[in-house]
Amino acid sequence: MSNAVVRELKSLLGSDQVLVSPADRIAYSYDATYISNLPDVVVFPRDTEQVRAVLHVARHHQIPVYPRGSGTGLSGGSVPLGGIAIVMTRMNRILEIDRSSLLARVQAGVLTAHLKEAVRAHGLFYPPDPGSGRISTIGGNIAENASGPRGFHYGGTGRYVLGLQVVLADGTVLETGGRTAKNVTGYDLTSLFVGSEGTLGIVTEATLKLLPPPPPARGTLVASFPDVHSLGRAIGELAAHPARPMSLEMVDAHCLAVLGDERPPEIPQDAQGAVLCEVLDWPEALAGRLEKLADVCRREGAIATVATADPETQHRVWAMREALSPAIARIKPTKISEDATVPIGSIPDFLADLEGIRKRWEINLLVFGHAGDGNLHPNIICDERDEDEMRRVRQAIDDIFAAALKRKGTLSGEHGIGLLKRPYMRSALPPATLEAMRRLKQFFDPDNLLNPGKIFPDPSGHPAPQPAQDTRSASKSGPGSEHDPGQLKTREGRPA
């Protein structure tokens, strides 16, 4: 990128909002995956007009722009391929909380946790609870349609987006939706931008639906099972029961084995998997509801059930769930977290598929996830420096997605497609559907400047820009055998 372009950006935004040093660019080169790539420049707009200004410069000079929040994504969606990384974290104002209309209006860089705290002070509740909610941004949640454990009951981020302010590639500011719970005035453009990963426009503001707070009493059911088939059947029965919980999580035997001292005593040592149910209800109804769910699990073959309203016990159980990712990451240096999703009724067969893949390719595959909506997280722990192991990992990931699609599932429930799942899009979607998506991309972004190289399975008509020659060497991006998102390296500088 020329010095003239950098000077132009600094004149529009201010020198403190434009970073060009190698150290600064490295800080915005990666997300929560194992891949990274340097942007040419990093900019921090403070309002919608500054976003427009950046896009005008980008369009004039034909420079790609990569929108970014806190960088917590798990598919490479915010990893830049050179160009301008436009970081939205300084657009972090809560503009309005309207208690009477049950809505909030926020800038895209507001942290999810900050919004939750702010609406709670008004006696209201914002339901989406992504695992990275303490540091993820609302704009990032919208870009990926993020969810979380309570998505089983409340749904993902998109269910709570009433309207958006979006800057298109040509600088047009688009207003979609509105402030009402019902709105069928023309096409639903709001939903079009939810989950679009910044490829159609840059979300700068969002109007979000709020709810009254949930009932005050909280209980937890832990049910342990002798095999994945009984565990999977129980998940389906729990999901369909009138007493269904707010969240329905699962962990397999391989996850339990790595927990060590963090494994709660409520799960027997011989358990081959467990489900965790969170129940929110009124105090007088809580115990009965927990017992109904425990009965469901016992009928499906549970070897142990523990239903509790004790805060200390519940904290211990859910702390185990939160400890899983760090515990798994300690096994080997490279952690690959997927989120293939299948219909709930297919969970028993899909769990059996995953166990077969683990044995076939002799890899360390562990499964946990949001079982209530079929959104499982197969995690592969490996060492990217081991070429033979990575060959087997690539084959295993191919098989994981093939198995999910065979079970009428999807490539992603909440992580998005980004860079890592592009090669599988042709298998996941009919050609006409994929072509319709390409046409939408071309309509909103004819020069292919917004997050290019993401989502679509090949660069046909939309070549991914090449990164700066002095920072990268040609390599594959990751586990998919067809990946070719540009020239990427891992955070450690090794080929990804």
C-alpha cells in the first residue's frame, strides 16, 4: 500500500486511528483460529461517517477492506488478506435503551457483555450468550449470527436484530428494518446481513430486541450415560419434552478424560458422556421440572442423574463446561474447533460417525457442544509441525463435514464459513443456491472489496487479493485439502 493512501487515511481519521507498524499490524492479523495474515494498514473508525470515508478511499484505490471486531471468530472470517483491516472496537457506544419498547440501539463495537450489563440495569435481558461474550462485539456477533448455550431456548443473535445501519462498498448508508417486533415492509434485508460475515456491507449500528428477565430460580441437571447412543437419544427426548431446559449441553468421554481435577464428582468415572441441562423457572416449580427431565434421562439409560439447585454445585458443574476448551488446548499446540450441526434426531448416528473418524485417522478428536439444537463442536488437538498427523487431520475434517452433510446437517451453526470452510460449500449447497449468493455479493459489492476471499469455495470471478510480499510465503491455510484463501501463515510464522 502506498504512503499516499496511508496519508489520505490519516487525514480523514486522524493519525491515532491509523496503524502501519509491523507490530501493530500483527496484533490485528489473526482471529481465534490457528491462521493469520498481515493487513497492510489498520484503521479504527469512530462513527459511520468515518467508515464511509474509509470505503471511499478503498474504492478509489481498489483496496480490499476486512471488517473486524474483537477477533474472536473461529473460521478465519476476520483474518485479513492484506488490504485495510477496519477495526470497529472504537465504535463502542450504547446509543439508546428504550425500556417501554423493549429495545436497545448500539454501535457495532459494543461488547456483548457490556450490553448485557447495561440492559440488566434497566430490568431487561439480552439473551444471546456466545462463549466469547465477555470480549466479542455486537457487530461480530451479527456478522456470524453468533449463538451459545442458551441459543437452544432463545435462539441466536439474528432473532434479536430489529434493524441495522450498514455501509455498502460504495459508501451508501443503508437503513434496514426498524424498531418494531413485526415488520414485513418489503424484503427482509436485515436478515440478509445477519451472518454475512462482512462480505455485503459493514454494520455500524444495530437496533436490538430485548426481553423481560427470565425467572429467578436456577437449577442444573447432570445426566451420565454408558454410551453415545443412549446419550444421543436422551438429547432428542429432552429437547421434545414440555419441561425442556434453557440450555442442553453435552460432553463426550474423551472430553471427560482430559478434565482431571476439574471433572465434577457428579459424573461417574465410567460414564461415556454426559448432558448438562440448565433450568430457569419460578422457585415453586423448579424441583418438579428438574425431576421430569431426570426421568427422561433415566428412561433412556442414564447411569447417574444429579438434579440440584445448590449454587455451589451448579458452579462446579458449569465451570467444568467452561474449562473444557482450555483443558483440551493444553494437550497439544494446535486446536481446531469445528461446529458441524445436524438435526437433533441424527445426533446418535453423528456421534457414532465422529467416533469412527477418530479411530480411522488415529487423531485426538473430542466432542462437546450445544446438543439441544444439534450444534456440536468436534475439536481436533494436534501439532501442525507434524506433517503426517496434519495429513490425517485434513482427511478427518473432510470426513467430519461429509458425515454432517450425510445426516442432513450443515457446515456451521455459529462459527460461520470464513476461510476454513470454503472448500465444502459446493457439497453443502445446490449450485443454483450458491450462484444466487454470488449474485447477491456482486450486487452489493461489485468490485469485491468487502472481505474478499471468504465464504465462496473458489475465487472464480472474485480473486482473493495477494498479501504483502515481504510478510508471507505461499502455503495452504489449514486442514481442508482444497483450501486456497491466499498466502497465510500461522501465528508462529509457520505455514498454516
